[in-house]
Amino acid sequence: MNKRIYYSQEAEQMARRQMAMGMAMFIVIGGALGALIALLLAPNSGAKTRRELSKAFDSGHETNNILHKLEKEFAELRERVENR
């Protein structure tokens, strides 16, 4: 991959650190730009988006409660069937 010749291990380590820092900065700047563009192009206002996220979370929470009840009822049904 990298065919450079380094005259010491320290020089190689420093080059690797610089490369890693460059990649990290690239990722951070790219993420920030992506978030900025997403906010600028969002079809809804912030308040409306928060309401929709809250509704989706509540719906998921309700679904979780329903699944928990169904699991409990299924266990009770299984127990009754096994007893018969």
C-alpha cells in the first residue's frame, strides 16, 4: 500500500499519526457539513420534527408494551394447554 521509506520508526509513527489526524478531521468536517445541509434542506420546522419524533418514540414504546403483553398471554396460554 504505502511504499515510502522511513529513516526511523519515529518518522513512520509520526506520518501515521498525521494521516490518522487528517482522516479524523475529514470525517468530523464531513459530518458537520452533512448535518448543516440536512438542517438547511429539512422539509419541516424544528418544532414539527420534534413532535413527529416524539410521536414515533411513543408509538414504538406502545408497540413494545403490546408485545410484552402478548408474550405474557402466550406464556399463560401455553401453560393452560400443557396442563390439559
